[in-house]
Amino acid sequence: MANTFSSFENRVISFDIETTGLDPSNLFGEKAPGLNQKGIKPRIWALGFHIPGQDTPQETQLFSANAEREQQVLTSNKFYKESGVWNDYVTRTKQGYTPSDSFRMVRESDGVGKAIAETFNAAKTRYTAETGNFIDGGMVLIQNTNFENRWIGHIESEEANTTFSAIQRYKSNSNRQLYVPPEVSRLRSTIVEGMSAKEIDGVYDKIVMNYQAEVANVQGTGRYITGELMDFTSAMYSKAIAEGHLDPSYSKIGKNVELLSHVLLGEKEIHGAGSDAKQQSRIFEEVLGMRDRIQAGELTEKDKRVFAYLNNPANIKAQKESAAARNLIGFSNNLQNNIVNVRKEVGIVEVDIHDTVSNQNIPISFKRRVAITDPEEIMLRYEEVLDRNGDTEANRILEKLRAEEIAGNSEPAIERIKNPDVLSQLEDINQQNKDTLFSTNPNDFSTNDYGPRVERKRSGAKKVLSALGAEYESARNNDEILRAILPENKKIALGGAVAIAGGGMLWALSTGDSKERAEKFRRERYAQKAELYNDSTFNMLNPSTRPGIQYGWAKAQSDESIRHYEY
């Protein structure tokens, strides 16, 4: 059996930061005695590195002259109020600490970039001393590179001390500093709506192979590429979906460290820089191992229990509900900040990045987003968020706010979205569903919970199709569920059939009948949405109040073409 992790071993360093705000450009604070509203600059207060195989991560925390003011303000924030790591940090800023080989505290004023570079080098040095292995080039592993990019770019623009820019293989003159390999970006862009699970899995196979090649190419150069942990999680999920082990919902859910730590490691995500960096590198090793075993058809008992947990309908529902609540909480919080962080896409921006190994410039493209302040445009972004979240409890709460919107005037609706009571409801939904999700773990499931569901779905579909004489390729290709669970390039040269598998009907009629039935279903759905969108009470799509916006049949046709309202 292949061991994909071996190609990354001694070449990967996991990185995480903890901050006092989500965006370095957004001041925070609240009305309180002696405090200025929105008067405190967010910052990195902790950073950590971990190398797979190392017992203890390398962590640095940063003293700040604003520590006392930060503590006063952030105490009212639910996340910081409940964070044991943040509270320990606050205690150490007042009472001191004992430094060690793996932990230190430095003054923020000495330079955050310098602290990152020194901590990075300390992690490598200690790893060599403990293991005898030397790392000279490889991959910096990050969960959600977009977040780190905002902060690293901000640091680079403010400080003379560089952080990762000096060691990155791929560089640019933009604020963005952390680039996954260009080929990885290109391959991601080839994944589009309508692709089968097998096709998506094939793309992720290429993504993993590109990461392997890139890491090999920088070995011994002192250069590092950026690796996105979610790429590797998606690579495991896509293979599990394609092989029938995992519900297709996981193409869009289930990639956060909190869930993965719970399922794969049996741990909580602590939200400490060092601990999170260590969990990231352990998750990385786990998902690569699972991917190899799926490919080899050698699932362990633990693997089967993990899939049983993930496939549990209650857990799938809880993840969707929690994700919807978080999305809408984020939107509402953005509005709280004087509406400056709500953004819209305005096209594509091309950036030339320099490959320091080959000494070539490579053009890559990013979606360009700009801040918006117009209430009408803000509500349009709000509509997009609602569409993405589908039929969820969080959506139903906010749908009521939209229904109450005054035609031609979005300000009242925006104020309702910002209402603390609405935020509280959304936070309750998020917490309730997280409680549901984390009330069980894979050890609570038997391998029997895994086997009947998956094997019945896969082998049952194949068996019925074969027995009833369907033309295999045609039946498979005309049904999105069958495309997800059945392999391609296998033909059964006979006529029509009806397949029943996984407890539900998966029809696979003759070519003409299958297409006709699918088309009838889509026409009915299209008509329902068009009727809704033509309703004059549906103000979002009323051309008199939203000139230039698609409405009625045009909007329904647009939705149908991209099917963005579906999970």
C-alpha cells in the first residue's frame, strides 16, 4: 500500500497564529468606561510551529502595551471569555512566566515578523536536536491560508523585519505573501458544478501529486511552499465520496479543524497557536493515511467508525446548520464594523508571482473583492449568503428579516440583521448544533453502522443495474447519485431498468426515459422558482426597486444554470 505521507516526512512544518481580531485593518472595542469605541488595533498575540513527529510544538506569545485594555474589551466577547488559552496568556502578562526550549514570550514592539522568523528557526533547530533529522526546504502547512495571508501581508507592510517572504519559493509584490503552488491553484479552478465524484477525485489526485513534486523540488534549497490543509482533507473526502464511503455533502462541509480533531484525534480544538499547529500536522498525517487506505481497499476498524460518524444524518444536519449560523454571524459582525468589511466580487485580478527556484515569473489569477457601503448592495450580498446556506434554521430566522424589508430602503433590514438579539439567536443555533455534533464520537459507532449503508448503496446499485439489464454507462452518467457511487468505464449491454439502492429510488431507465424524467423534474423546479421570483412581494427581485438585477424567469434561469441554491 502506498504511503503518501512518506513523501512529506521531514519536509513539513505546521504553522498557526492566534489574533485579537479577524481582520488586521478593523479596529475593535466597545463602549465602556475609559475606552474608545473601535479604538484598539487587532494583533497577533501568539504563534506556533509544529513538525510532524515532534512531541512539543514551538510557541511564542507577544506582550503588548494594550494588553490590559484588550482584556477589558475581549472579556465581553464569547470566544475570548471562554478561551482558556487566552485567559492563561492574560495571567502571564501580569504575573510573568517561565521560559523553556519550546515556549517564550517577547515584546510585540520588537517586531512580530522577527518573532515569527525566530520561532520558525527554533522549531527546526529543536527538531534536529531531538530527532537527528534536518529540514532544509519543504512545505509550511496552514489551515485556511486566506486568514494567515491577511495577517502576514499586514506585517510585511508595517515592519522592516520580514517573515516568510525570505524563504518562500513563490513571491509577489502584492500584500499576499503565502502562495500555494501555481499548478494547485490552476487545478482547483477546474473543479466546477456538474462534475462527477470520480472526476473531482481525479483532480485532487493531481493536486496531491503536485504538492509532492513541489516539496521534492525545494528539498535542500532552503525554500518553502505553502500547503493548504483543506486541500489534503478534500483529497481524502473526494476519494471517500467517489468510492462510496462518504456522503457527497462532504464536498462542501466537514473541513474545519474543530471537527477533524474530534473525529480523527479524539481531541478538542484548544485554539492555542502551538496546540493548533500540532493538531494540524497530525490531521495532515491522518487524512493522507486514510486516503491511501481507501485507495487500497484496506479500511481499518477506526476508518469505518469515522465514516459511520460522518455519515450519520444527524451529524450531517448539525454541520450544515452550524455552518449556516456561522456564515450569518460573520455577515452580521461585518455589518457591526461600520459596514466596511462586507465585500463583493468585481472581477479577476492577475498577479505575476516569481518562482525563486526556476527564476521565472508565473501569472496567476485571483477573484478581486472590494469593500461596499451601499445598503442595496449589502443586501444583495446578504441574499447570496442566504442562498448558499439553503434550508436551515439560521436562514429561516433571517428570511423573516428580509420579508419585512421596506421596498427601496434596505437600512431597516440591515439594522435588524445587526440586532444583538438576532446575533444571540444565531449563536445559540451554532452552539446547539455543535453540542449535537460533539455529543458522540466515532467510538460510539459500530462498524455495522458503516457497512450496511455504504455497501448496500454501492454494491446494491451495481447488482440491481446488472440484474435489470440497464445500459450501465448511460444509466450512470444520467444520474448524479449514480455518478457519485459507481465507477465509470463499465458497460452492461442491455436495455432499461429501475434501480433501488440505499433505501431510496435511483432510477436508471433507458437513455430517452432517463433524460425525459430528469428534464421533467428540472422543469418543475424551475417553474416553482420562477413563480416565486415573479411574486411582487419578493422585493429582492422586483425590478422597480432593484434595477439591473435578474428577476422572475430570468433569475430562475440563472439559478438553474449554476444551481447555486443546492448543497
